[in-house]
Amino acid sequence: MRRGCALAALVAVAILAGAWFVLGGWFGSGPLEEETAFVVPSGASLSSVAGKLEDEGAIASARTFSLRARIFGGGAPIKAGEFLLPAGASPSQILSIIQSDEIVQRFVTVPEGMPSIMVHERLMAQPLLTGDVPVPEEGSVLPDSYAFERGEPREAVLRRMQAAMSRTVQELWAARAKNIAVSTPDEAVTLASIVEKETAVPSERRMVAGLYSNRVKKGMMLQADPTIIYPITRGKPLGRRIRQSEIQAVNDYNTYSMVGLPKGPITNPGRESIAAVLNPEKTEALYMVADGKGGHVFASTLAEHNENVAKWFAIRRARGEM
């Protein structure tokens, strides 16, 4: 009787030990000493991911992880992408994470008015993206923040930026006001790029758009300083004052030496600048000059404009800038 009880006790101990081995190895803490980023490649199998987890020190054994995952892991598939595994994550926790939608998202931001040459530089400087891309066509990228995953091709991110611009222009063009100064979506983006570069004050966008729309309709030169700079730097800051020879330069962009719009955009305008061109302020303004406070003073006559210019020069002299 005693021998039978002892045998039963040994069997029970063995069962408990086995259960602890299986369950403890599945739910117990793992070897990670700190939070770690882990990438599940697209199309990877559970066994290949288990091997990768072992190689990167997240689990002790790929073989036992795969076995336990099939027993306890349910039927949910693993997801491709980058995941954050916490320090000490158990195999069970790791499987739950890579089966979830908690993919790490990173962002690359294109500010309003960033020219394409600088968009290209920003994409190429992002070390977690892969592959090369050409400098995108000016005005083809919508300024915004774009999510990407580690290892994603730069070309894929750029396509999303350009698709966003196409959708935005199409949407805004469909809602355009009547009798505007531009006759095509491309012209709208070109004029919007000038508006974008000419004011940093959001509340002025429609007024600036109205002013330049008036000039286009009257056949006046736009005389927008950023169009002088663009052929020189491709939209990067000039870093000095514009030279008289540059003001007089004849090219496809300089609106001091040509009537009408330049041959194309001089930057990537934001949604609000495009919307302003397609629904500009109704104004008689034809001139503007800085007001010394970050904005502009507008005028409908040259005489009034000259008075405003004199005031601006007085402000600059008081500041020691002249």
C-alpha cells in the first residue's frame, strides 16, 4: 500500500515537474535584458521567426518556442513589421506581440514649403529606410507626416507622398471658386507654391493668393522674390541678399523678368496654400510689403504701396538693418 502511494506521489511530482517545464518555459520570463526592437520579415514562417528570435537573444530555444507556440498560441497568424519586445518578455508574451497590430510606426515629416531637393535629402538621410529615389518632381509631394516601417523602401514612402498630393489637388480643384486666375490643377500648384513661399502667416494665405491672382488676371509681372532664388538654389535658402543681376536674370522662373506664372512650382505647397489659390480673397490688392511684425501690408495702388515701403524702410533703419 505504501509502495503504491509512493509511486503515485512520484508520478504526481513528475507530472507537476513536466507541467512546470512546459508552462514555466512558456509563461516565465525570457532572457531579454532590455527593451528590444524585433523585425518580422514579410512572408516569414513561425519557425524562421523562432530562429531569428533565438539568434537575437529574445528566447532560449527556437525549437521549444515553435512547439509551445503550436500548443498554446492559438490560430492567429504572426504579422510582418517591427515590434518592441519588453525586457524579460516571456515566449508567450512575445508571440502575442508579433500576432498583434502593435507594429512600431516611425514618421518622416515634410514641412509646408519644403522644396523637392530637400525632400530627397530627408528621405535619403533616414537610416531605417532602404533603396534610392530620385529627386521628386517639384510640387508633386504633399507636405505632411508619413508613417513608415523599418526597412521599407524609400520609393514606397515617396509614392505615398505623391499620391497624397494628387488626391488633395483633385479634391480641392473640384471645389474651386469661379473666375479664378488659374485654368489647370498644375497652374494652381505653381501659384500655390509662390503663395507658400511668400508668407509664413497662415491667415494671410488667401489675401496673398488674391493679390497674385489679381496680377495674373491683369497681365502684370508677379515679381515674387522666391522665383528669383529657385533657379539658383532649387529652393534652398539663398543665405544672402538677392543681387541686382539675379533680379534681372531671364529664365523660366524669374517673375521679375517675365509676365505670368513660372514654368512650374518652386516648392511643395501645403494643402492650405492650394486651397487659398482656388478660393482667393476678393481684394483689389496688387502690392504688398513686410510690416515688420512677420506679416505684410497690402495696397491696391502704387502710391499707397510706396508709402508702405517707406514705413518698412524706416523700421529697418531703426533696427540697424540699413
